[in-house]
Amino acid sequence: MANIHTPIPNLKLNDGNSIPMLAYGTGTAWYKSGDESKIDQACIDSTKLALKLGYYHLDGAEVYKTETELGTGIKESGVAREKLFVTTKVISNISDIPGALKTSLKKLQMDYVDLYLIHAPFFSESKEEHQGKWRQMEEMKAQGLAKSIGVSNYLPEHLDFILETCKTPPAINQIEFHPYLQHAGLLQYHKDKGIATEAYGPLTPITKGAGGPVDGILNALAKKYAVNPGEICLRWCIDQDIVAITTSSKEQRLSDYLRAMTFKLTPKEIQQINEAGSQKHFRGFWTHKYDDNDRR
């Protein structure tokens, strides 16, 4: 098992808060398509396991229907709230952001979240509506119900809407990001505007997009650093100042992922992954909303 005391580095956000660069997610693997009130004990147990291993950054969302499990897992873990960085997101109840956050906090059994995100921009084409929703997000931050606020799955045009009138710019944009979806233009936009990037699906080249041009490089680097290809994908994110979210119900796998904290890729190795990855375009999520050629 990995040394769980290898610290996960933090990234400083534009609002002065810091975010741990590796998170445990309660989405993909745990997403409930059925009745939210049916408690998933496995999700609670896995959350406790992640906390035991040192994953203090936990990522949830109202649409996953697992906020109750996340809150229970945290409560039962006994880890102090101030040690944690907890994210949740709003989309189903975007019509009432204050109500949505209060409902989420109740399920999480918390007084505040560390990061609150608008889960996707597809609720409206209207610039004014985007700006109005962002004002509500700013109000949640002003009330102390969210320490940081941000967005997810946004493209530059959506961010432009917000930046035109906001008092507090988004701290982060959480996007699908991996070697087969590198978003060069969007990442440059984030850098120019001081918005951090957070990656979901960072292991996609292994989980959904296996058999592609990065396989050989990931395997060679895994051998060099005595880790698995998954840890290479996580490190590839972190070494580019991108926060990575991963998940698993298996203790060995979660423990192994922490080995990504024990080494650094060289700039040349990052470039090799980038170049090989750019030979294939693959998007695993939100495919119904994005043009398949949209690599931004």
C-alpha cells in the first residue's frame, strides 16, 4: 500500500482559498439513476475509506443523488470538518440556487461547502440569465454558505457572460480533461483569466478510451516510476496545475492513486503524452451537448 502520508499538494485559487489537487468523486461510479432516498451503503463505506486513506477533497453534486451518502460518510469518519474540502454542484434546481444549496447542505449535514459549482451552462442561451444566476452564486459566497464558487463544463463564451458583470470571478471550471481531450484553447483562456482548471474523467484513456496512441507511453512511464498507468494520468494533470478527481470502491486502487504524489513527470514526458493524446479525440461525458469535433 502507498504511504498515505505523502501530502496531496494544494493549488491556490483566485479568491485566496486553496484546493487539494487530488479529489475523491462521488459521481460516475456512484451516480443514482433511481430513487435518491434509497441509501447506498457502499457509497458511504467508500467515502469513509477514501477519508481514511487521506482523500480530504470530496466532490459531489445534487444530480448524483449521493449527497446524503457523502454527508453520512464524512460524519461517520470522524474527520474534522475544517480538514476537509467539500464540493457540490447545482443543475437540477438551478431555478432556485439559494434553495438548492440549502437542500444540499442539509443532506451533507454541513453549514457550508468549500466549493459550489454551477454544474453545466446548458440551462439557458441567455447572457442575462447566466449573469443573474452568477449573482445568486455570489450571494451564497457572501453569506458564507460557499467559501469558493465556480462552474463546470463551461466554454469561453459562457465564461465571458459571467466575467462581463461579475464582482467575484469563477474560481474554477471543472471539465472533462485527459490526454484525448486536452482543451488547449480553453486552458489558455483559464490561464489568461486566472481561473483554475479541475479535471473529471482523467483516467479516460484507460477506462473508456483504451487501445489508443497514449497506451505505450503510459505503460513505459508507469514502468519507469514503478506505478500504474492511472497514476501517470493523474500526475500528468497535477504537473500542469490541474486538479484531478478520481474514484473507486477498491481500497488498493485508491491507495495506489496516492502514489501519484510521490514523483513528478518531466516537461518532456508531459509533452510526449500531449503529442500522442492529440492523435485521438474522445469525449466520454456530455456527448449529447458538445459537437464531437469540439476540442476546446
